[in-house]
Amino acid sequence: MAVLEYKTLSFQERKDHLLITLLQLFQTKIPLEELRQIAPFTIPTLHSICFSTVDQEKAAAKFSFLLTKYFDQLTTRLTGNKATYIHRNSGIPLIGNVAFGIVYRNSSIIEIKTNNACNLDCVYCSISEGLSSTKNDFVIEKDYMVEELQKVIDFVAEPVEVHIGVQGEPFLYADMEELIADIQQMDMVHTISIDTNGTLLTKEKIDRLAKNNKLQLNLSLDAIDEKAAQTIAGVKNYNVLQVKEIIASASQKIKVIVAPVLTSGYNEEEMEKIILWIKTLPVQPILGIQNFLRYKTGRNPAKEISWDQFYSLIEKLELKHDIKLKLHKDDFKITETKVLPKPFQEGDVITATIKSIDRFPHSVIAVAKNRTISVPHCEFKMNKRIKINIMRDKHNIFVGKLV
Ligand code: SF4
């Protein structure tokens, strides 16, 4: 008999398949008949599977083969979009792509991106993420992320901030609290900042997170008016009252930056209401109003306000309400750090191996020299070797063109 246990996987037996959930957010199915070919099985607990008449080693190898096979059909529960699980044995490095992994721009802020997908659908989202997204999602094994992050930090060899700025909502990642706790232990990290829409936080979670004294929460709040907040969040069940409660509670225990996005035609009148509400809180979080900017990849519902107009509005609000609203580079203690070598440069022609589909349709992730390269207009064929002309190499984010 063999009992296989998995912390990040859960199992539910259905009529003709085993439903497997990864990190509470991603799912795939294995046909029961294929499992029975290993041996008769039962599901003794949510996180374990028991095979009779086979030894532990054989069961583990055969089940792992089926997992790999059916993880190719992984989808995100929120949207049904395809998803790629990146783990130690996936052969996918964590440096090279702006949408997942580690982004190091030769400064003392290292960005990490554990997952995509978002439970909102904000009108201004600069990456068109959320419930209406049709892109491929990525999710990274927590321990793999921690190991690779430590390597980059060791290379930098200076105090750094780790910024969890995922293309999506980070608290959808079931291992987020553990990840933050692991980063908290890293000596060279002075700050762990995380961008969140706040909807998945609870007071209990805030209490647990507050044990990490390096943590800083950057929380979205775009309106006080409930209808306006729902319109901007793009979902009817967005509950601004609950988000306000979270901000009020978190500010007493954790450093909080509230970051509304001023979006023309949606929330100009709301900025003053947000300031007045923030000023009523027992511990006032930092308020950093941001200007909406149009992006090629964004939803772009409004025109941009010019920087002159934006700053003059912010200055007026600062004067009127005696509050600091402009955040400067100095507020974030960003310094230049060591340049991470690039294994190839723009213009190089290299050979790489296809390992996954990319975020956008008809594009793939290819891998060479411990970097990923996005290759648009390329058919996905696992492990196919392709020749690529490197078109972009800035900050070790690579884009290539099929030769
Ligand atoms: S919460 Fe963030 S990631 Fe999600 S839709 Fe809004 S802006 Fe995009």
C-alpha cells in the first residue's frame, strides 16, 4: 500500500475523474481509469491519495507521471484560463519575463511575481487582468521562488526591498503568507512590500501578517462612494466598506500605503472624500494618489490627465487638507545596485527550447542559459528547439523573434 501526501494539492473524486486543485486556485482532472491502472485507490483525506497493491516508490513515480501529463491542462478556477505551474523541475527559470518570476532592474527593489489572475476587473487595469482576462496564467512553487530569490539577493549583496507586485492579486496565491514569512527571515531584506486590492484580507489574516515587521501593504482604494467603487473595480460585489475596514485595521499594525488611481471621469470627486476619511483614522496610513496612465496592454477607459494638471491638483489638495500626497523616490529608499549580467544581448541569434505557452495567444516561453525568452507568433510544441533573434534584453527581460 502507498499513501501519497501533498500540501499544495487537494483531491476530490468525481464520477469519471479525479479533480485536482493546486494552491486552491488552479485545477486539472485525471481520468479514473488511468489512476486505476496504477492500482485501486482511495482518497483518505483532502490532501492525500492511497494506492493499494503497489509500493510507495512505484506509486509515487506513476502518480507523478500522471500529474505532469495532466498539469498540461491546468486552468484557473476564476476564469477557466489556461495556467502553467512553474516548479523546480519544470525547466522554467524565474528570470526573463515581466509577468512572472523575478524582475531585477539593477536597483535595490527586487520584484517578485508568484501568480497571475485577479478577482476584480478594474476599469483602469494596466495589464487587463481580472475576471474578463483570457490570458494564460502562471503560478510558481513557493520554495522554488524562495531559492531563486535568495540567489539574486546574494548576488546583489546589499540591503534590498522585495516587492511582491504580481500581475494579478497576490493574496489569491495560497502560499502567500508562508512566502512572506520566508522572506522576512532573509537578512539582506529590509522591506517586503505588496500591492493588493485588499478584498481577500481579513482582520485575522492582518494579525498573522503583522508578525512580519518588514511588511508594507500597498492597498487600492479608488472611491468612498459604493457605486463609484464598484464601477471602478468592475465587479458588482466589490465591497468598499470591507476594504475600508481592512485599511483601518491594518494601519494600526502594519505600514500601509493607500494608493488611489485618479481616473478622469470616474473618481475625481472621490479623492477629497478619501483624504477626509483617511484623516478620521486613529493611525493614518500614507496616501499616495497616482495618475492614471494609458498602457498598450491596459483597458484604458479614460484620457490621461497631464502631469502639470495632476500635480497642481495634488498640491491644492495637500494645501487644503494639510496632508502629504506626493510620494518621491526618496520615500522608497531606491538605490542603484550591481548590474546582473545578461547571457545574451539584443541582436544575438540563439537556440532555445520551448517550455510553455506565454501570456498572450500564439506566443511561447523558450528557455536558454537560465533565462526565459518570450517569443510571439510561435506555435507551442513542448521541448522543440528554435532559433531566435533577441529583440529586447533590457533588465534581463527577453523578447525574441523566430528566425
Ligand atoms: S486589482 Fe489590480 S490586477 Fe486586479 S484588476 Fe484591479 S488593477 Fe488589475
